[in-house]
Amino acid sequence: MNDILLEKAVNLMLMSGVDDGMLFSFAADNGEGSQNGEGWTLSIGRKEDNDVCLRNDTFSSRYHAKLHWRNNRWWLEDLDSKNGTYLEGDVEDERISGLIPLEYGQLFRVGRTWMRIQAAD
């Protein structure tokens, strides 16, 4: 591969909606997601060819957001979606723009679906 340190595996847990409790497991070594010189990327959206397909969330765009593993941490990126990507806040949820750092266990929302990344076992 390249000399970039890659997160080898990650879990993504859906926390709301009709797929509440669904766990997606991804492994870079299995060719899941996409890899480039900057790291590893997982796509999220309503269209079937996303790594995480939210087909039942009509508030999710076809290509809504991406998770990036870069510089030994996760980053969340909204892809200029109509209904936004949000981080859970203490008082009010915060709509993100651009690329923002994301911690394991931190809740975020794509369309109307809440989710969180978790370390793989």
C-alpha cells in the first residue's frame, strides 16, 4: 500500500430511524471504502453505491457525507447536502460545513439518521 498509516477497521452504528441499531463494519484490508494517498474514505447517502446506504431516509441526499481517516484521526465532511450534516450539541445540534474532526462515540446526523463511529473489536 502506501506509507500513510491507515485505520484498519471501524464500525458505524445507526442510532435512529428504521435501521436503528444496525451496525456496519468496514475493513480497509477488505477493500471497503476508498483509499488514496491521503487515507481511507467511507461515503454516506441514499444512493445504493454509498458505503453506508440510507435508502429509507428521504432527508438524506444521494451523496450526503463522507468519513475520512487522515492523519491518524476521523474527519466528517458534508457534501453540500440540502438538509445538512450535524453534530450533537449540548443545547442545539451544530450544522457542519467543510471537514471537521470526529471522535469515536460522538453522535452525528446525516439527513434524519443519527449515527456514531466506534472502534472495531
